[in-house]
Amino acid sequence: MKLRLRSPRQLARLLLTQARRQPDAVEEYLDAHGEEWEALAALAPGAAAAILGELDEEALSELISDLEAPEAAEVLAELHTEVAADLLEDLPQAEAAALLEEMTPEDAADVLSEVSDEAAESLIDLLTVEAASEVRRLLTYPADSAGGLMTTDIARLPLGLNAGEAIERIRQLREELDDLSYVYVTDDDGVLQGVISFRDLVFNRPGSGLSEVMVTDPIVVGAEADRSVVNEIISQYHIRAVPVVGEGGKLLGVVTTEAVIESVQEEASEDFAAAMGAGVTENVRSPVWSSVRARLPWIAFDVLISSSVVWAVSQFNEVLDSFVVLAALMPLVARIGGDAGAQSLAVVIRSLAADEIPQSGNARVVGREATIGAINGLAIAFLSGILGFAMQEIRQGPSPVRIGVAMAIAALANLVIAGIAGSGIPLLLRRAGFDPALGSNLFLTTVTDLLGFAGFLAVATLLLY
């Protein structure tokens, strides 16, 4: 593969496009142009990670090993956490530990949280005492807590400085810090005393003391605070980061808006997988047998609960024998109910992932979805009724009007019930203390199938006999 000489950023875009079409060609190009690969990784580690994400595991491991440790660590931090974890386990332990040493403690902890406990402990033992202690501390916090989301890479300044001295100190720290949105002022014991935005710091008189210009009562959260609390604070006060404090008000780190957004997005993707009965951490790189173990129990459970639908339909053999067209129509009722329920389910699970539904709002949400189901159901009932009438009329079978009416009633009822079930199932699971997305789609499918098949046949039996 030949490419004209371009800037690293232009090269990155070109290689990413090509990697999605011809990954082997891109791998060969990067192997043959080591200097370009090193320049790309140093200038645009996120783009380099995106390119590696399109290549196979062997190529990924080789290309990371071709980089110096600082650049390799930056690229590793930009990879999907599961991919980065797999890569660490493939690399020699000494090399993997060197990369972790170069990463920020929070990035290292994120990756190690996806590595097996034994491998993670072995790697942490190879880190410096300071880095190992920080990583172990971060790993003790739940992933969706403020402690699990925080970064410790922040601008901390002592209380006694003035604005001019603070700016000079930050100028010295600029190479070590990625985000200088806020400056955090602490006392000699590390207790948070105040916060000042970098913009306000720059525009204040150089001789002004930090105690005069800082916000002395900043909003803070404890390390164990749930992500939803942090998200609420950021949304309400329009700030870019929330300080995390420990015992006695000691500053531990901050949770940034970016970290919260990434966490919410990850939670939403996990909820989607959980709702479908797949493994929440499963991806296309997951080992086959781990995916089988994650999916098989749900499929087996689906067979068991779906047997109720089979039993219910078997109770209507007489009406099916007399009106064969019903066998063709009842899957449609179940299908439209399933589609409507899935729409409600998607909206509610997404809202739950974004912490938009308080416990007190459950009834309102279910009522809203039932209303939408009823309004849509009236239109769909009309169309379904016409379809049922037309199919029986074409076949020149008996009672086409009654079959059309049965079809319309069943469709309306199924859409209303689907709205209630699609919104109510995840809310009930949350109230019971389970993951709201856990198998929601399987329960929903059972409800809509039961009503779509058996409910339709029950209505038809009442109208036709």
C-alpha cells in the first residue's frame, strides 16, 4: 500500500479508513514505516488506538511493542478497556507493567479491573510502591462511584499563594496535567479549602491571595457517591468537574464531565446487552465459550417461560380448526405488540441509564407509555381490522366482519399492554433491587406473545361462537 507523505493527522484518517477495508495492508504499511507510526502515536494517540482497534490481536500487540513506553501507554489508554486488558495479558509482564507505570493511576486501574485478579495482582506487584498503592486504592471503589470515576491528575495548590505565584506554579505543572479548567486549593493536610477556575485566576490581580478569589464552599461528593449524584450536580450547576473528598474533607481527586458521559454511555450499552440476555461485558473479541456461558442460561430460561404461550395456544384448537385464517393472523398481533413494547423498553432503559426517572416517577412513566400505546393502538387496530376482514373475505370464509373486529380489539389491547409491560418491567426490576435491564426483553416478549397469540384467540372465540 502506497500513501503520499502527509501530516500525522491526515495519515491517521487515511489509515483508519483503509484499516476498515484492508486491515492486513495497513498492518504491513505500519510495520514498514515505523517512524510514521511513532509520530502518529505521539501526536494523535486516540487516532492510533482507533486504527489498532481494526487490526487483529497479534498485529495490535506487535505495533504497541514497537512504541516507546510513554507513547504506547497513551495509545493503550485510548483503547477500549476490554481490548487493552486483553493486550496487557498477551504482553510479557515486565513490558505490561512498564506501560501501566506510564499511565495515569485511574487509567491503569480501569484496565486492570478487566484483567483476571491473579494477573492484575502480579502486574501491580511490579509497579513502584507509590503507583501500586494508588492503583490498589482506586480499585477498591465501585466502577460507577465517584471514586471509581475520579482522576487524581489535578492542579493542587497550597493556600498561602497569591494569583501570580499560582499561575507560575501551574506553568511549571502544565506538562503533567491534561485539564487545567479548575485549580484546587488545599491546606498542609491536603484538606480542600476552595476552588477557582483557571480563567478567573488569570484575570485576577497577581497580588491577590488565593483565599480572596477562590470559591470557599465548593460542592463536593464522597468517594462512595453514586455516579447519578455526580451527574445530577454537573447537570444542575453546569460545572466541568466535581471534587471528591475523603475523611475530614481531604481532596482525593475530581470527576470530570467527560468521565460521567463515558460512564453513562457504557452503562447504556451494558443495559442493552443485559436486556437482550447477552453478557454485559461481551464483545466481538470475547472468547466463544464465555459468550456461550453468558447467553445459554437466558435462552434456556426463554424456552421455559415461552412454554406458557405454547400451552395457552393449545387451548384453542377448536377455533383454529374452524377458522384457519386465525393461525395466519395471530403472529401479526404478537409482532406489533412486541415492536411497541420494545420501543417503550428502549426509552425507559435509556432514561434509567441516564438517571432521569426517580422512584416517585414510576407511575407517571407507565401511564405515559400506556397512553401512547392506546393512541397508536387505535390506528393500528383500524388497519389490523381491515387486514383481518380482507384476508377472510378473500378466502370466502365465514364471519369476515367478526374476524376483523377480533383482530382490531386484540391489536389495541396488545399495544396498550405492551406499553405498560415495556415500561413497567424494568421499573419493577429496579424496585426489586435488580439491574433494570436484566432480561427485560425476554420477559416483554413472553407478555406480548401470550397476549398476541392467546389473547387474540380468546377474543376470536368469544366473537365467533
